Amino acid sequence: MNRFKTLTTATTVLLLTAGAAHAGATLNAIKERGFIKCGVSDGLPGFSFADEKGNYSGIDVDVCRAVAAAVFGDSTKVKFTPLTAKERFTALQSGEIDVLSRNTTWTSNRDSAQGMNFAGVTYYDGQGFLVNKKLGVKSAKELDGATVCINAGTTHELNLSDYFRANKKKFTPLTYEKSDESAKSLEAGRCDVLTSDQSQLYAQRIKLAKPDDYVVLPEVISKEPLGPVVRHGDDEWLDIVKWTLYAMVNAEELGVNSKNVEEMKKSTNPDVKRLLGVEGDKGKEFGLANDWMAVVIRQVGNYGEIFERNVGKDSPLKIARGLNALWNQGGLQYAPPVR
């Protein structure tokens, strides 16, 4: 019995030591390099889009900037790599990027068999359909026999097949590598309808020559929780990315934003104090500066700020908060407490 206990204790110590040594590998490499490598979309307004000068903007971009602010205290310490839907997972798995923040749907297969960990949901979405008004279609159930433009390497392919099969209708798919290619194909009349996440459809519509000629149909045929992704095997890095997002959501709930963050440090609310590093030792727990959440909010903003400026009322997309409102305002956005 004593021998068994000794072996068990030794094995436990060995496993804990190995885990501790491996846990900080990604963070250590990033700190040594001096910047975060972030994979984003190859061009999706509101989520990740580069202007003519190569400056990126969007919700997914802001998530990466927030992580850079957490790690370095500087939201500019990030390099963006534009990726197609087909390229994105290989880039993450090979180590070409540290985090994938590219309107990517959280699914069981991706979370297990493909060796990835999702760090939360930045945008609750669902697949829909974009058509030219002249087609005269008011519902997706009127699309029997339609030619459908779709992006390769996405969850949309299976969702589309399932929807048409369930409704006993037929379709012809036209598959493209890049989202811009599928939108141009719709515009040129090579397909009758474009299918993608509804957010992406609104983003693609404003890029068309005559956006008012097109309409997003009312049906939502799937659940598409979109969020940042990291590789399996480094829990410390997962925790940092995950809690960067949670910090922004909690900040909105607590009324802390980029403009009042310094003033809010004087708050008597214990939740605010812990969030901003005034009380407790939340930096040490993550291997970061104690006020790292305050830095994220100051430099990038809370969740509501990044939503409104990129896809909401302060953006060309004008998307309503809907499911992406806070849990106490009728939505699904909910973050665990900083405690």
C-alpha cells in the first residue's frame, strides 16, 4: 500500500510538472516574439476588413487587439494574417497564427476532432439567404431548384443541404474559396441566391454596386455561435484569450467603458474593483499585469463599444443587438464573474 501511494504521488507530481512546463509555451513564445499573430477574414466589413492603407477594423480584429493589450499593454502589438475559410484551420494548427478570430462557428467537431478550443462567443449568428429583389422571392421555401453560391470549408454547406433535404427541395451549389467571389457571382447572376451567416450577408450586401437591389430573406436555418479559437494543449493561453473577451462583456454589464475606466477605479463596487485590478491579484493568476483588464477596456473598449462601432448603430451595417445584447437586456451575452 505504501509503495502504491509513493508511485501515485510521484506520478501526480510528474504530471503536474509536465503540465506547468507546457502551459506557458504559447505565451512565452509570444512575449519573446513581441507581437501576437492573429488570423482574420480575407475581407468582411464589420468583422475584419482592411482599408486601402492596410489598416484592419472589425469585431474580430478588436478581439485580437484586446488580447495584445492584455499581454503587452499595447493593442497595436498584433500582426494580422488574412485567411480564407479553407485556410484558417491549417494556419492555426500549424502554428502560423496564435489565435484565429475569423467569424468561425463553434461546433462539436471543431472543438474535439480538429484539435481546437473555442474561447467564447463574440457574435451569435445564424445562416440565411441573400437574393436580388427582382427574383420575386419572399421566403427561402420558394427557392426550389435554385443555384446557390456558397463558400468552401464552412458549416454552411451541410446546413444548406440539410435545409433543402428537410423541406424536400432541390438546389445546385456553386462553391467559392473567397466570400467576395461568391458575392460577385450573385451580382453577375451566376447564382440565384447567396447563403452565409446573416451578419456576413449584410456585410457583403453593402459592398455590392446596388445594395438596395438585394434583400436578406427572413429565415435563419442554423445556430452559428462565432468566436476566437486557439489550439488544444495550452490552457494558459486559452484562459487569457477567453478572459479577455469575458472582461469586455463584464465591463459593459458593470458600466465600465473606454472613456470612464480611470474614474471607475474609484468605484466602491467589489466587482468593478476586481475587474480593474484595484482589488485582488488577478494579474498574477494569468501571468499578466494586475490591471490588464483595465488596459483592455481603456485601449479597445467594452463589448458594447466594439459591437456598436463595427456592426451596430455606429457602423454602416446598422445591425441590431438582438441575441448579442447582454443577458439582462434580453440577449445571450453573459460572462462568468471576475472572482
